[in-house]
Amino acid sequence: MAREVKNVVCGACTNHCRVAVTVEDGKILGQEYIKKEGKGRSAQKWNSVVGSCPRARGVVEFIDHPQRLNYPLKRAGERGENKWQRVAWNEALDDIASRLTKIRDEYGAEGVAFATIGENNCCEEYRARFQNLFGSPNFAGQAQICYGVAAALSLMHVGGAVHFHFPNPDTRCIMLLGRNPTHASRYEWLTILDLLKQGTKLIVVDPRGTEVARRADIWLQPRPGTDAALLLGMANEIITEELYDKDFVDRWCYGFDRLAERVKEYPPERVAEITWVPAEKIREAARLYATTKPATVAHGMGLEMISNLTSALQLRYFLPAITGNIDAPGGDWILAPNPNIVLQAQIEAQEMLPREQKAKMIGEKEFRLWSWDLFHKIYENFKKVEERPLAAWWWIGGAHTPSVYRAMITGEPYPIKAVITEGTNQLLTLPNARMVYEALKRVDFHVAMDVFMTPGCLLADYVLPAASYLEKPVIVGGDYYHLVNVGEAAIKPMYERKPEYYLWRELGLRLGQEKYWHWETLEDALDYRLSPMGFTLREFLAQRGGYDAPPLGHRKYEKVGFGTPTGKLELYSTIMEEMGYDPLPKYDEPPQTLVSSPEMTKDFPMILISHRNWNLFQSQGRQIKAVRRKAPDPIVQMKPQTAAELGIEDGGWVWLETSVGKSRFKCQYVGSIDPRVVSVEMGWWFPEEPAEEPSLHGAWESNINAILDEGRDLRDPMTGAWVLRGVMCRVYKAED
């Protein structure tokens, strides 16, 4: 067979880069990034990205790794014993369908939960389709701490999904809020460096002195968890000094006067006491952002894993609003669905889930800013400005995830008897991992689908082998993001690996959903999504290169207004007021901090934040030698002086302890971090360690989520989002 180059969308992280994968005789030889349109510097940037991405270098080892799941497995011993029997797909699917039917008949469809992440290019719209047709409202995902709340608040206040817009040569100022593009997106960082060379200003808000912070014109280093106060102080300066865009505010903003009254409570001097950021520096950043136009804001997980995330995210949208940078060239885009394809929203069949079932979703009544009720309120207004439907699977249509696992233990508010997990590795990616462990030990029936045997998979009744992103086609984007990225499979699935689509369709056929699954294969289903353009997937790749991004345009509100109840950009939320919440942002000191709980400082004097290792995406990649060499050990970063006072050497092992428990990490000296703060890597387990209990591949050794709680004091009361940053802790030398 001749050597071929396949046009693939990478699924090794959420950047979804387009890659050229070289294949010969059905074997993958390597991959390179496909350069984006343009010449010169654009091509150089992509070459630089491929040279730095560790996941690209590990692709050959990954595809046929000896620890990959290759065949369906049925549990043959107790959960956690790692005893399995190989079974045929049909045998597994028949039994799974039978068990699900029995549970639905006895406990209702809500007794079955679905816990998926959406990584590995797994086409989540088809999971949502099966789930809605099955009748369960309980999807336990991660969107409450990963852009879901941001999307909800953006739609509620602006009537569309607001997103930063670079690369854009018009942008004169960038503000990064809790976002580190050197770890999140290397291409994004290289683009920022280009803009800096042309004179664009950079403001960075981050407790750590990252490479990005060192390049900033202004670096604001707040006390972890106080971002809402910091942004309120900036808004105070902009409004008090009349640096806002008066014309845009007068014509297009609702509630400005009330916002102006609220921010009077947060002068920079008061904010400085809360945040540890000097008042003059707050003023300087506010002035630079407000007067250097056009400006754009990009936020990351640092803004979404704190207790005040709702107010912080509101202000993330309000600052560009009052400065006239919303939907302006070089400012923040209001995104829109792609007009040329069948959307995910049209696939997920949300209309097939009755309203009475939606009302049963766990967390629906308690966390009203994360509810189907909110979705329907938002959608009614979204239709004022957009004819195409609004997708639900990404940000809503999701239960309160920790409460779903609690229901497996307590039976409250009703029993969850079965869970289907897909690519979650939930013992490493959810807080209170011991509670999640207990839930997975107790639940009646657990089906897991993944590419590797993770600690969570070891607690399943069936483990099904998932095809990797290299073994299946995909369409990424199209709904919230107008751009569409299409990729083909580099090779056919090896062994008996299957795309996740196969699981959902085959279960659907067995559970009476035949008329809703017209497409025999995933490629057939994706052909249907591209049919409005008159292309099949293969034709689209051949003729259009797999990419479609129709022009969005700017200042779209001048024609259609904003998709909100008032038709304006709401700085005072009428929906939040209707729901009984404060319609304006504010700062509330979290219950367990150095300020609110000074008695805790005796035992836990430091503040914990978490970060990702660039070489390892989330909890993935620990098996891949080419990747693991770059990141062999779990790291906690500390100020050298602080560590030395505790007798901790650079490279020495330490215990990191919270009120929940302790985990072990290797110390790394970092000079540009506050002496009261430590930053720890998330997602650590050790696939080289024994699979059977009590080890579970080392799931408890260096697992930060095993020592973080998600109780009532450590969650956002409006959305239920759990707190992963700003937690009190202590660090001490590990003698052994």
C-alpha cells in the first residue's frame, strides 16, 4: 500500500488542531500540523507548534500502546480486582440494553446517568441524542467549571456567546484573566507574541508569574479567588473616571446606572485590601484597558474554578461592554452558529425529552443558573436574533455532577442505579474523589468506554474499547463557534475498538429508537451534517480542506439588537432578578479563606491553586513514554524562601494537606509566586502501578482531587460550580 497523508483533527486536547497524519500499510508513521491559510510567519508559527507539542511526538507510541483497550471486557471478579472476561460486542450490548431497560422500568429513565467529557473527538451530540430519547435528564459533565457557566452568563447578558478575537491585527490591547496560553494553546501564544511586536498592550491577571505574565505590560497578581473584587475595582475606575464608551452605553446597555452604583462599593483602595493588588496598579490596568482600543478579553479556567465565578464572569463580559469593545473589530466577538451545516442542536433531540423529565434533573431546583428552566428562558430571547436552534449538551442539559454521584450513595433526591461513563477518568477529574469512588462501588450498574483502563474503568461492570481520534472522523464546532473543522480517520479502528457513536446507535436500536438512527456509521452521520453544502465528508475534505468559517461580521446588534429580554446588553440581569438572585455582580468572601476563617490558618496557613502541565492534557498521557519523559513526576510550585523555611529542597518530595486529606508531590521552586500560595498539578495517576485495589493505578498517591471537597461551602450557590482554587492548605516535607 502506498504511503498516504490523512487530514485529521487532533483530539489529544481541546485545541483540535488540524494535523497531517502519515500512514503506510495501515500504520501511522507520524503527524505534522497543517499550516493555516497564509504564508510566512503563519507557516513558521505552525512549524513551531508541531515542534513543541509533546502529544504530537507521542502519536506513534499512543496508537498501539500495550495498555490500550482493544476488546470489550466484562467484570469477572469484584469491582477493583481487575479481573475481566473478554466478550463479543453484541453480547455486551444485548446485556447492557437489557439492564438499562430493567432499571428504567423500575426506577424511571432518570435512574440512569451519563458521565462524559467530550474529549477524544467523541461527537457528544450523539450521546445527547441517545440520552434524550432514552428519557434521562441526568448528564454529569464538567461544563460547570469549564466554559459552561461562562456560556450561560454570556447568553443571559449579551444574548450570544462572547469570545475573544485574536489573531486580529486590529487588536491593540489584550487582557488575560486566569488564562495561560503557553499551556492552553501554543498557537494562541505565538499569535499574542506577534501582536506584542506590533505594539499591542498586554494585561495579565494571574496569581503565578507565568511566561505570559513576564511579557505583560501590567501583571496583576491577586489573592486566589478574589478576581470578582479585582474586576469590580477596575469597573469602578473606568466608570468613575468616565473612561467608558458613553454612546454605546446610552444606546445599547441596560442597567448601567445601577451597575455604576454597585461599583461605588469597590474603590481601588478597598479592593487592594481584598486582593493584595496595589490600588494604583488596579487603576493603571483599568485605564490601559479602557483607553487602548480595540481591546479583547480572554479568560480561562482560573476564572471558572473559584467561589465567586458567577460575578467574576459577569464582569468579564461587562468590561468590554462598557468600553464599547463588544462585537467591534479587534474586540470581543459575538459568535453565531454556522449557517452551512446541520447543527449539533438539531442532532441532540432535546425536544424529545419531556419538560416533566427535565424538571427531575438533579440540581434543577437548587442551582437555577444551571437548569433547564434557565435554558428555555435564554432560548426564547436567543430566537430574537438567531433563527437557528441553540445547543444544550455543551453547557446545560447537565445535572449537578457531584450530586449525581451522591445520589448513587444516598438515593436522594432519588436513586441513580446505573451510569454510563465515557472518557471521564472521574477519580482524577472530580473533587471529593473518595465520594466518587464510593459511588462507583455502590451503583448497581456501570458501563465505561475509554481508550485506556483508567482507575474509574476498573470500577465498571463493562469496559468498552473506544477508537481514538486517529481512528474515526469528526466535525468540531458549528454551534457556538461559527467555524467548522472536519477531519477524517487516519486508519480504520484497530482490533475491536469502536467510535462512541457505535455504542449510542447500537443501544438505541435495542431500546426502541430505530427510527431516530438513520445513519449506519459515524461517517454517514457526519455526511448528513454536511449535506446542506452538498458535500459528503470526504468531498468536503477534498474540495474545501475540511474547514468552513463564513464571515461573522461586526456590530450585528445594530440590525437585530441583543438576544435578551430588554433587547439590550444587560448589565443588570432581568432574568436573574426574576429568578430571585442579585441582578448585579458583587464580591462575597468565601467561607474558608485566610480572611473569613482565620482560625484555620494555624493548621492550614497557605492557599492552594491548581494548574495543568503543558505536556499532559488533563489526566491523559501518563502511559506515553515520549510524553512522560517531559513530565515524570507530579509537581507543586512554591516560593523558594517559603520552601526553605519549611526545610523543603527544590526537587524534594512534600505532603500537601487540606482539611480533607493529603497527597504527595515533588517541590519545584518558582520565584514569581506569592509566598502564601502554592500551585499544584492536577490529574496525576500512575498507570505503571498495580491496577487492582487498593492501588487503582496509583489513583490516591498524588491526586489533588482526592483532597478537595465539593460541599455546600465550596460551591457557587447559583450554578453549583465547585471550587478548585483558593482552598486553604499546608505543605511539609515528606520524610519517607
